[in-house]
Amino acid sequence: MGSLAANVAARILDHTTTNGNDLYERLDIYFADATRELLLGAPHDDSALIHYIIPCFNRYAAGAQSVNRLLGYVNRHYVKPAVDEDKDWLRACDVSKAVTETMILYDAREEIIQRLRDKRFAELKKWGYEQGGSAELLAAAEASAEAASTPDCIVTIVSLAHRRFRTDFFEPLLAIPKILKGKSKAKPKIPKAQSGSAPHAPKGRLARAVKELLESKNFDEQQRLDLATPLAKYLKTVGIRSDHPLRKKLDKFVAKGK
């Protein structure tokens, strides 16, 4: 993944680019393929999973930043105009229907603009931004909000990469296995936590790995903190929301350890 930018140049820029939308879609496909490949390379042992994720994401994120710089013109000439056309992570249609109708009937445009500003601040606050915060904090919160958006939203290239890491890497690891119902030749197996205790319900792989990290005697407190801190940060970076049980668990542990 350290050569992600070079791979993008070789696999994407050698095509004849018809427009910004085509290039943007090819980038999304490339990031999807890259993250799925990383997921396939994940160790089967849950105890080794977090040790794999941390350097893996570091390399991927560094590569995404390089691609973002390499293709900065896409952000300027395709992403920014799309944002101006209300195609980004926060749209006018997110404002209540009643207010929108008010704008149409009474031309209350300033009210709509203010509602959008208020909603934007409320959303960014969920990602750690506070009124009067630094520009760096604002940029980080907005990047997380972009990464948390749905695939139809147009976001910057680096957020596009992070969004794919969420949807195609983290979310499969967070998914809870389904218990098969009905008759079956093979008896469904419910994954068990690595600690040996039977769970009340099947947990996703990453949840089991975090449980082992925080509860196993194989780690001391500093080791737990050294692994939990970057993992919590990465989940936030790629758009896993703060009310997700695993994020809440990690954030609480990290805050307690500071």
C-alpha cells in the first residue's frame, strides 16, 4: 500500500479521461479493490487482527493522502463544483420539508441557510468539533463526516478512500454473523470469544479482537492503550459514528487511560 499513489497513476491515469465523473468513479473502484484486498489479507486469528489493522491503515491512509495531492485538480474541478451543486455529505434536502416549503412560498432563503449552518455544526460536533475550535479540528471533523456519508455523496479524494475503508474493510469485520434458521445439513456454528467464554450473541471479528485486547492477561495496561488509542482514532477517521457500541467502548477505555 505504500505505492498506492504509483498504482493509481499506472492503473487510472493511463486511461483516456473523458470527464471528472469518470475519473472519480474509477478512483472509487480502485479504493474498493484495494481495501478488499487488505481485508482478504487479514489474519484468521482474532488476537492478531488489531496488530494487522494498525500498520495496514497507516500505509493505506498515507497512500490516500499522496493520491489526494497527486489528483488535487479533481478536488478543485469536480468535487468542489459538485459540493456547490448540493451533492456533498450535507444537503439542502436534509433540512425539514416544512422549512423547504417555507423557502418556496415565502422566499425565506436566509432561514434555510441558517438551518443548514446549524445542522452542519450539529453534525460536526458529533465528530469532535466545538464552536471556536481550530481550523485543524474543523478539517478533521469534516473529513470524518465526509467518510461517514453514503456512497452517492461527492467527497474529497482522501475522504473517498476513507469511506471505502469503512464500507469494505471495517464494516465486514464489525458485522455480526447471522445464525442460520431452518433445516440444514451442517449445524450452524456461533463464533466464540477468544477468551473462551461463551458470548450471549455472536460478535463480529473486530469486537472479539477488542474484547480480547481489553480483557486478556496477555496485555498490560500500556500495551492495551497503545493499541486501543490508534484503533479508536481510525474508526472515527473512516466515519464509524460515536454511538457505535465498539467506538463507545474504545473511546471510554482510551479516555480513562489518559
